[in-house]
Amino acid sequence: MCDLFPACAGGDEFVMICSDIEEDRLREMVSRLRILADNADDVSFALGTVWESGSYDVRRLMQQADENMYRDKDAFYRRHPEKERRKRER
């Protein structure tokens, strides 16, 4: 179990801080979210996760999670090019 602290990070991006969670539990939660999304035709999202223990810099973790989210988004569109809605430079 973990304490969840959701927050809107801007636009359609959200941050979820989950304290007192083990890395394996975080991976399990992310996996479950992906399975749910994969089984829904009208739902898609990108996830950027980062896990840290001990002392940390929240801004650095948010930047790392944001970078991971964009990698996840790119991987999604490579797997599903038919769902690509982003404008690309050509």
C-alpha cells in the first residue's frame, strides 16, 4: 500500500507521487495500467515512471519521468502508427 499524491502538471499531464512503495510494486501497478489500456479501444496514454529511495531532488525526478514518458509515447506510436496524431516535421 502507498500514499498517493496526485497533481496536474499542466495540460493533459499528471504527476502521481506514491510514497512508501517498493520498486517491484510500482512496476506491477504500471503493468496493470498498461494491460487495462491495451484492452480498451478508446484509451491510450503514455507513462513516465521513476523510482527513487532515500533523499532525492523532486525536479530531477520529474524531468526524468517526463523524458521516460516521451520515450513511452514514441514506442506506442511505433507499435500503433495508425493512431499517430502528432504532427511530424517532414
